[in-house]
Amino acid sequence: MNLFDVYPLHNITITRAQGSRVWDDQETEYLDLYGGHAVISIGHGHPHWVQRIEAQLEKISFYSNSIRIPLQEELAHLLGKVSGKQDYQLFLCNSGAEANENALKLASFATGRKKIVAFSKAFHGRTSLAVAATDNSNYRAPVNETDHVTFLPFNDIQALHDHFKDHGDDIAAVIVEGIQGVGGIHIAENEFLQAIRTCCDTYGALYIADSVQCGYGRSGKFFSHDFAGVDADIYSMAKGMGNGFPVAGIIIHPTIKPKHFQLGTTFGGNHLACAAALAVLEVIESEQLIGQAAMLGQWVMQELEKLAPLQQVRGRGLMIGFDVPEVLGPLRQQLLTKHHIFTGEAKPRVIRLLPSLALTKDEATQLIEALKEEMTT
């Protein structure tokens, strides 16, 4: 049997990792500024994370959600504390797509409505409703096509108000990334997010803050939506939540009341997932990684802006993007093959930086020096 060919692959086999470094099967060392697509939040193989999972594995790794799992309650308490959303409710699942799927479904249950507002260049996942709210027709099969989702221009407040004026009584939710990741590192302006909050309040719709990639401290605040000074009704989260262990969730405003069996999951919130997620929050808190991400990210962007050929440096915290002019050729590939630095990309010519929040300034300097070298050769 062959693997189903899903992604174009680098011909590299990573066999071990520690901190912001990974090594391949030839013992070549790489600097990881991709973080497994923003997943590695506290560094590869963090000893506290490893210990938490190993200790839990010695006790019990899984049992059904039909019984009480105190680790879930412990996770909800700590997540509320670190995020500042203590009065919210937590539902645990397994992936970002699943989190957004449940967020959209819950919004429809809560409002009794069917219509969803999403935005240009949005990416919310690959499951049925999440992909219907994703602005890329290549990801949507015919069965995913629906007239329930309307795409509006990103950061266009007037278009938002106009759409609500015409259709507000039918809208269940607005779903928006605080910083678009797959779309190319585009920041939702504070005034735009505030306008979403106002429209949702006026017309009785729910504001869903997709924080799958831009959440969990990556932006320099726990949720990047926090920069706008507004609270969403539902926040979705995944990637950095488990530092590589599959875990995701949504947190839900207390005004949204639960009903048995509206949501459900087999593996979500299992014992090992909770242990991994607790370890991540404990490290974020004890090592003050959110503040570190804010400061180091600001320095990285300042250094990138000095490199004149690079265009439109943008981002918040350690979620950074910049455009690569054609004159620099395949810069991302050169960073990987020549300088052994992993980065992310967005089409057509955007390099994305999504490193561990524990990245050091010396490690970030390695990228800046590699870029300088490429610009002088």
C-alpha cells in the first residue's frame, strides 16, 4: 500500500528535535522557524511537557467522556486563568477544523439561524462547514458547496455594515481570524474587529474568533483578537495548545447555555491530551513566553524591515510574514537547503515565520544573518 499523495514533500526525514532545533537522519541540524505549522509553542521536547505526558501514561491514557475526567476541569481552570477568560466554558476536541466546525454548529444552535459571514483569504479548516467558510475553492468538494456562507472583503468595515443591514436577521455568526495565517499573515485591524462585535450585538449574531493559529500567545497576547479590546462569543484553538499532541477546543461565553448531545467527541479531552495541554499552559505561564514572543517578534520585524529587498514585513509577536520579490528567487528553498532553516510559506511569494514562543534572540539572529547573506550573493 502507498501513502495517498497529499502534500509536496521536502526530501528530509526529521528523526529528533529539541527546543527550536531539529535533526534529520543524516544528523544535519536545522533551525525550526516553522514550528510544524505554528504547533510547537513551547519548544520541541520540553522536559516538563515530556514528564507530564509520561507520568499520565503510567496512570491512564484514555477513557470515555461518559465519566468525569478531573484533568479536563483542571485544564479549564488554568486556561481561564492564563487567557483571562475565567467565566467562559470549555469544550475539548482534537483539531482546529473540528474546533471551528463545532463553533459554527453551536452558533447555529444558539441563534436558530443558518447564515455565516467569513472573509476573503480566510482559512478555517478542511471539514465540511469549516471548509465551506474557507476562501479557497481548491479545498471545497462539490458536497461542501453551500449558500449559507458569504465571503466579505477582509478589513472592509463598510461592506460588513452593509451586509448586516441587508441580512442581519439571518446571520448566525461571523467567523474571523485575528491574523490570517494561510492567507498570508494579514492582521485584522482593531476597528474591523470592533465593528464585527457591534454588528453581532446589534443583530443577535455570534462572533467566532478563530484563534487556531494566531492564538495561544503567538501574537504577544493570548488571543490576537485581544488587541481590539473586544470579547468574542466563541474562541477556537488548536495548534499550539498541545505542542504537537493533538488537542483542540472552543471556549464559549457564559450566555450560551449547553444542551446535552448538541456537541460530542470520542477522543477530545482524553487524559493524555489534557496532560499535554496543561504542560503547555504551565510552561507559557512560568517562562513568561507570551511577553517574550511580543518582545522578540518586535525585534525580528525591525531587523527584517532593514533588509530593503524584502517587502511588506508584517505580523504580531512570533507570527510574522513578508513578501519575497522575484529578484531574490527561491529564497525559502535557499534558507532550507543552504542555511538549514525551516520556514513556512503562503502563495504566491510570502515567507511565514511561526517558531516556538521560546525562540531565543541568538536563534532569530541566525535567520537575519542568513537573509543578509542571500541578499549579497
